[in-house]
Amino acid sequence: MEKIDHIGIAVKNLDETVKYYTEVLGLKLERIEEVPTQNVRVAFIDAGNVHIELLEPLSEEGAIYNHIQKRGEGIQHVCFSVDNIRETMAELKEKGVRLLSDEPIPAAGGAQACFIHPKNSFGVLYELYEKSGKGVNE
């Protein structure tokens, strides 16, 4: 794991939340995109040495919608950047870490991602994120 790439925050209304981060806090919006494979609309906010990923559910299905229903809006995950996601996944599996998928999944910015089950991480959902050349911090 190289560094924390971003912190994912589940939100009900992306447009309202983006205004808060840009107009009130003075941070820079980098881009907004949809990630159909994860059923979310995502805004990337530059917060200096780490990014904030605001996640709005596109429908009443998926992890972000479920997170908001169970826990409300707020921090949903912390993401680590990795060089080789498949290698990192294999190493973690060898150490007995439970992952939420057997293969990397498509993520925002054309990246590949995988999540570590929070039961293996003291209640924290961690994302592993391999950039494709147009990821958040590039």
C-alpha cells in the first residue's frame, strides 16, 4: 500500500454537497462522473495531499444507498493506492484477509478496485485502488 488516495463519503445529494466543499470550504472540484458498475455518481474534491470522493447513489440499489439507509451520510471508506491490485489482493488473501470480491472491479477514473471486508479491519471499510493513468491523484 502506497498511501491514502482518498476518503469516500456517502451523500444523498451530490450537487448540494459539492457546493459545501467548494463554496464554504474553498476546495477545488476536479470532476464529476458516473460509475454504473457501482451504481454511483462521484465528485472528486482536491483536499491537498488527499482527495475526497463524494458518492451519491444512482438508485435504491448498491453499497452507497445501503450505507446511507443504515448509517446516514458520512465517511463510507478509506482508500489506499496500490501499484498492482491483483498482487496485493493475493498477498492479503494469503494472510487470511477477507475481500469483498475475488477479482478487481471497475472504479472511478478507469481504475480497478477491491474492498477489504470491514470485519477484518476493525470496522473500517478499506478500498484498494490501482490507477489506470487517469485516476484521482494524477
